[in-house]
Amino acid sequence: MRKMKLWMLAAILCVICGACVITCCSSKDDNPVVVAPTDDSSQFVTLTDAVPDAILEIRYYGTYNFVGTRIDGYEEPTALLTRQAAKALKEVSDDVMSQGYRLKIYDAYRPQKGVDHFVRWSKDVGDTKMKAFFYPDLDKSVLFAQDYIMEKSGHTRGSTVDLTLFDMQTEKELDMGGTFDWFGPESHPDFCGNPDTGEYTGDNSKSPSQPKRSITEQQFKNRMILRRAMLAHGFKPLDSEWWHFTLKDEPFPDTYFTFPVRQLGH
């Protein structure tokens, strides 16, 4: 009798455990839900949740960008970052806030379909409606060859951000001497100065083939305020864009994500 009771208890437990496995591992149609690693946003956060003082101007959700239209994969005007990058950016925000500035974000995580959109656009040499605003000195046909447009972007790994500073006293962006996404040597952090020392030289002889342009000493100093804050809190710069920074210890250095830009959980 005792053996029978034990046998019956074991049978009941098996049924219960089996039901739990089916319930936990199945969807409504009894098929397991499989998420590709590149489509998994679980390690990302909405940037403004982590950095509530940040201002968003998501250029690729609108039409004021070098393409002139909303970019594929940007479904909402929000910004996403890996948890690690967002935590470091909060430290940057606290730093610049103490100096009277706020961070203004142009772009953060960028899905691969957005990068693919850039590549298709670069090969359509007849579409130049935004040339006067972003690449007046260059023929569009050279943008891909000169690496202004590439098939892979650090943004797609989720720990890169494009940003500037907003001056809380003047209630305007800090003057950086050039617009975000300007294709040309004027966007280089070392244009007219040495970013390692913060010394302004006024020398732009590195680009003799380009029209003679310059940035002022104050514009160079403004770039350095942003650069110093970003480097102090774990980000590394890009040598061709004053606005572009990547977390040094990015958590996904080899993963290019595909999920769209929208509020997480939607």
C-alpha cells in the first residue's frame, strides 16, 4: 500500500512538472518563441530613462539629415543604448550639468537596416537633395569610397552615441563650428587644433584640396569640453567626427543588432 502511494505521488509530480515545462517553454500555438541574438534588446535601455536630463533630437527619425528622409528602422523618435553605455553616459551628463550644460543626443543605437539604407542611398548618385547642407564640397559618388558611408557601423553594436552640448544659460546648442553629420575635414576633432592638449592652432593645412575654412578658438574649446567629459567617463572618440563616441569597454564588440528604434517593451 505504501509503495502504491509513493508510485502515485511520483506519477502526479511527473504530470505537474511536465505541464510546467510545456507552459514555460511554449507560446499560445505550442511553438517555442525563438529570438535571434541580434534581435534581442533585453540588454538595452531607453536612453532618457537612464539619463533623464538628456535632450533628444533624433535626426534619422526626421528629414533633416544627409539623406533627407526618415531612415529605415527608426520607428519612434527615441534613443537606445546598452545598459553599460547608458550608465557611463549618465556620469557624463552629471559632469556637464555641473558646468552648465546638458547633453543633446542626435543618434545612439542604429539598427542594421538603417545602415543598409545609408548604403543604398550612397549608390543612388542622382539623389543629392541634401548636398548643400551636409556635403557641398564632395561629389556624392565618393562618399562610400572615402568611408563616409560604410556597410557596418559601431552604432549598431549599441554602445556608440552622437551628441553635442546644450548651453542652459543661452538655451542654445553650444557652437561647435559645424553641424552634426557634416562630411568633410571640418568635422575632425583635430581640425584647427590639437585635441590631446586642447591647444588651438588655427591651422587647417591638412586639407589643402578643400575650400579654405576654419573654426574659431572658442568653437574648438567648445568641442574640447564635450570631448574631455566623454573621455573622462569611459568613452573613446572617433578621429573624423567631433560628435561621435563609443564606450571603450563595449559589451557587444562583435554583434550588430537588428531590432528597430522604438520605446522598449512595445
